[in-house]
Amino acid sequence: MSSAPVVPQAPTPPDGAVAVPRPEGGWEGLAERVLAGGAVSREEALAVLAAPDDELPGQLAAAWRVRRRHFGNSVQLFFLMNAKSGLCPEDCGYCSQSKVSDAEIPRYNLLSAPKLLEGARLAAERHSKTFCIVISARGPSEREMDAVCRIVPEIKSRYDLNICACLGLLSPEQARRLAAAGVDKVNHNLNTSARFYPEVCTTHGYADRVATLAACRSAGLQLCSGGIMGMGETHADLVDMALELRALGVESIPLNFLNAIDGTPLEGSARLTPRDCLRGLVMMRLVNPAAEIRIAGGREIHLRSLQPLGLYAANSMFVGDYLTTSGQLPEADYRMIEDLGFEITRGAEAAEPPCDPACH
Ligand code: SF4
């Protein structure tokens, strides 16, 4: 959103100033080890987040080498459709659609099939690789499951789009039904660490979210799961979330930057600088080198003029609006990608990144 205020802010986590030793060989050495198949340790990931600002260019260069190995200069776009808004019985503190939110948002039940098809058309028109169907809910009702399972084959017959469903908690049977209907991927964010989770939600637990991811994995679905920076978590919470995503083998990781919407319990609480956001993206890339890392909600507010630098670590982003807030115009995103010398790619076109001559 171009009207976002530019306010100097303090580092996010209370432990942000804790000195953590730089990895042996520096950021370049860390990239070398990741490219050679090594796994970043918890200490190394913490060091990424705790590094001073003057280390940031070296960190971005390291993340870029790893990103380039797996994704070249490609950028994949995702298009979100809020298929059911508000009215959610859960109490997630960051969410404008929860029962404890007074945010002024549109509230409506599941959109009709023609409206969902229109959303898919828009996603294809905007060069998206993936159309994300999102509903506000603890989990989908039978009627919502039926509607999604009916519309997905219809969308796939008309458009060359992957489908990601974000429907809340899922049972193994629901996950199997989605897979059978042609859903490619399910989004269910861990959001933060197991330790910090009770601070942001009390109506369901971290273990419920992990169980949904396990059910989706068993059903053969790809996993999309990430988190939110800026909710008051520590560096350790962010790192533990990244390590859990690695342990779960998550293919696609959206990293959000809290848009502390008025009327939500976390209203006005996000304390992020653009450099914090970049270090978060770098850490996520180095911990999960082959995963699709997505710059998600809040990028316009928190990365601000540094948004393009985020794409040296991340390889994907949302285009268009978020669930209940506006994104920047798609044309501005296309221009940013073009100015970087990157290319929007869809599906298999991204499969053959150029070889990094500096890679071993
Ligand atoms: S379950 Fe989803 S829609 Fe409901 S409050 Fe939590 S994040 Fe928002």
C-alpha cells in the first residue's frame, strides 16, 4: 500500500541485540556449505537474525547464491482469493477475520461458483502460477468442502493454474478429498514457534496445525506453510519455526510481516524494520534452501523501498490484494521484477535454473 507511513522503528524481537557469533567462513562460507548440501544449524540461523545491518549485503549475496541454484532468476506469482471472509470462531490475534477482531472488513459466506471462476480468470490474467482459495474458518463445513471439490476441476479445465486450498484445520479424510478433486497444495501456516503459539491463539494449538500438515502430506498434497514476523516473538521463535518447516519438508513457505490491523488484538504492535524483514527472508532461505520462499502479506508496509532486495532471497510473491487488505498494484510488481532482471515463470518453466558458476 503506497500510503503506508514511514516510521523509524526498533528491532522486532526482545532478544534482537543478543550477540551470536558469525558462522565460520562468514556468510559466503555458510552459502558454500548449504550449496554443498549442509544444513544450517540453529545457532547459525540465529546469527543471521542477530547480525548488524552492515552485514546485510553479505547475507543477501549468500541467500542469492542459494536461491539462484534452485530457482535461477525466476519469480512465481500467487494470487489470493478470499472466498469466505470474517465470521471465524477462532481467536488468532493477528487476524482481522477472527471472532475477537473489531476490524472493519467485508464479511460474507462462501462465494458462488461464478465468482470463484472469475477469481481464477483474474489469477491467470495476472500471470499467477497458483490460485489460492482461502476461507475464514476453523475448518471447512461439509458444504464448503463440496463447493471447493466441485470448483477445482472446473478451474483446472479452463486455466493453467495450480490450486492451493487454505481451508483451516483438515481431517485426513478431508485432505484425501481435496487431493482427489485436483487440489495441488494446501496452505496451513505454523505462524510461529510451538512455544509462542499460545500467545497468538488459544482456540486451537500448534499441534493441531502440525496434524493438518501431516494429514495433507499423507494424502499426497504439497505443503504450503509459513509464518508471520512482528507479533512479539523472539529470534529463537522464528528460527524454531523455520527448522520445523524444514523437518516437515514444506515445499512452499510464505513469510508474512505483521500488518497490525486496527481492531485486532495485535493492533499497532508490529515493530519491524525493512532490514529485519530481509534478515528473516535470508534466514528462511538458508534454512530451507530448496523451498519456494514467498514474500507475503505486509511487504509493502514493512519492507517498503527495500522490497526488491527481498527477491534475492525469496523467489515468489503474492500479486494483487491480500485477504482483507490491499496490495500494491500488479503493474508495480511487474515493474519491480523486470527492473531486477528477473522473470515471472509459471510451473515447469521454472524447473531449469541456470548453473551458478561459483557453485561446487
Ligand atoms: S483460523 Fe484463520 S480465519 Fe480464523 S481467526 Fe485464525 S487465521 Fe483468522
